[in-house]
Amino acid sequence: MFLEVSQLDVSYAGHAQAAVQGVSFGLHAGEIGVLIGPSGCGKTTLLRAVAGLEPVSGGEIRLGGELVSSSAHQVAPEARRIGMVFQDYALFPHLDVGQNVGFGIHTLPRAERAARVAEVLALVGLAGAERRFPHELSGGQQQRVALARALAPRPRLLLLDEPFSNLDVDLRERLAHEVRAILKAAQATALFVTHDQLEAFAIGDVIGVMCEGQLHQWDDAYTLYHRPATRFVADFIGHGVFTPATLRSVGNQVVVQTPLGELTDMAECPLPGAFVDGKCDVLLRADDIVHDDDAPVKAEILRKAFRGSEFLYTLRLKTGETVLAHVPSHHDHKIGEWIGIRPQVDHVVTFDRACPLDERRMCQMPCERVVDERCPALPPV
């Protein structure tokens, strides 16, 4: 691993809970990692700790095999050879593009500096823009200049802190794809922070989902979506709901009984003995539910969101459960209308039946057997 973060803790004075708690992950040279999670989850604090801008209270950070952070050892930020791209670009308005990009390599001879500036500007698609000023550029172009400036000194690691948050929604995903291509062309190792899933999926080789200072899962996008490690990851990534289910064995096969009917012939289904009385919650994604007028199960349309080629329908079953479904947009049904649906599930994702705790406990699910008088699912103590 080129970047190794091991059991990292970061604490702030006066705060009872650490901002980052026991986080471990790694990046190979040339990989792009993304940290994603809700506001206040610790992802920017973690990025700042990697940069050397925040001291760590436990664990360690290694870069290229070198120990750069621990509770007893801290390499100065300027000695780490790390480049940073900030949310607000941080360009100098009184300097032209060439001077901005060359700021971090001012010690190089003039000809060598000019050649490097031209090289990285060409890499980010701004060849010949050296004499333009930041205010003459669009937001996306300013972000490319900030990226070129960070790449110019040939950093060992590039850190990007929500670099697209000031851009309009349509531009973000497109620029994320473009930045990924630029980083790959530069053979850069990068760690990126965002709260936007589309950005994360567009740019990351591997993605870490954080909540309340903890890293719940560090995996590729496909695995996060189809094999979430925790209930929080399952709820945070993509569109889906948890519905109560019961597992039972029928011959050599496990059958999952749900309000939508029986699910069979699925890969990686746990045995009924994995849960008390086989009772669990099953994650049903919007793409697990198919609109079928001939299906025996009917559902009422509560909400619908137009997505161009499809609608995202929020549906309520007669039994009261809510599910989501992607439906082609030429099936334009009205809110309150009942439509036929059926499950089409290739593999099942199950969790312990959830405790009815408040939202603040969501990150700690699946339900742990903790002493909490608010949870009637627990036996009295």
C-alpha cells in the first residue's frame, strides 16, 4: 500500500467523542480513493490528518512506507509532498493562470518552471491559458487551474476536499469524470472527499462510507451497492428500503418470505439459523421491484420523481410496507393509483431486525444488544 491509515483516532479538545475513531484503509499507488458520508461524519477531518494539518491522538498514517503521523510523531505538512485542491479553489486573483500554477515550483529555473506549467495546463485541457486571469475563467476552468497547480510540484499524494461543491449539479458529474481521466493520465494517487454519491461513483476506484467518525466500509462502488457491510451503508448508498422477512428452509433451498411474496433461487442467502426464528430485514433496492400489471401484488403510488428515462416511484403495499421502484417513464401513473409489482431479486441482503431507535442510532445498526430503555426489542435488565 502507498497510503496506509491504521486504527486512526483524531480528537478535538472539549469534545467528548473523537472526530475520527479507529479508521483503517489503504490506497495503492495510482489509485483514487473517495471518502463519502453525511455532514459532520469526520471525512474532512480525516483528510486534514492525512495532510498533516490535524494531529492524531491514536493510530498512524504511513505514506510510501514512511511514518508521517502518530500520537508521538508528526511530519510537518510541507515535508510530506502532498498536494491539496480546496473547495473554494484558493486561486490568487491578482496572478494570471501561469503564475498561479507555478506558485508551488517557484524555486525551479525559469525555463523549467515554464515548461512544467505548460505541461500540467495541457494535461487539464487549458493549454495556452497562461496569461488569462481567474476572473476570466468559468468555475470548471478555475477548478482545473487549481488541479494543475496541485499537480505541478509532482506530489506523492493529492488530496481534494469537495472540489466541485461550488459548481452546478450538471457540471459536477461531468467534471468528476474529466478529473478522473486527468489523475489517471498523471498517474497520481489521490484521496477525494465528497457528500455526493454520483461524484464518488464517477471518480473513485475505491470508496469509503463514513458516519459519526467511523469508516463503515471501504470498497468499490458495485460492492457498496450490492453487498453493503452495515445497515447504514445499505441505507446511505442508492435507493432502497428495509422490509421485514422470514427465512425458512425448504429442502435444500432457503426461501425468503416477504410482503411481496416468496423470494427463491438467490445467491449468497444466509441460512435461517443466522437470525432468531429466521426473522430479519431484507434490503430491497428500487431496481429489485418490477412494474407488472399482471402481478398479484398491488401497491399505491405515494410519490413519484421524474428522472428522464424513468420514474422513481414510492409505493405502499396493502400491508402498509413501503417500497421503491424504477419504472420506465412512458408508464406515467398518477399519485394514488394502484399498480401491479413483483420482486426480481438476484441476491438477498439481510440484516438483524432493527430496533426502533431514533435516527441518531442509525449509524450503529444493525441492532446491537445494548442496554437502552428506548428499545422494546431488548429484554428488561
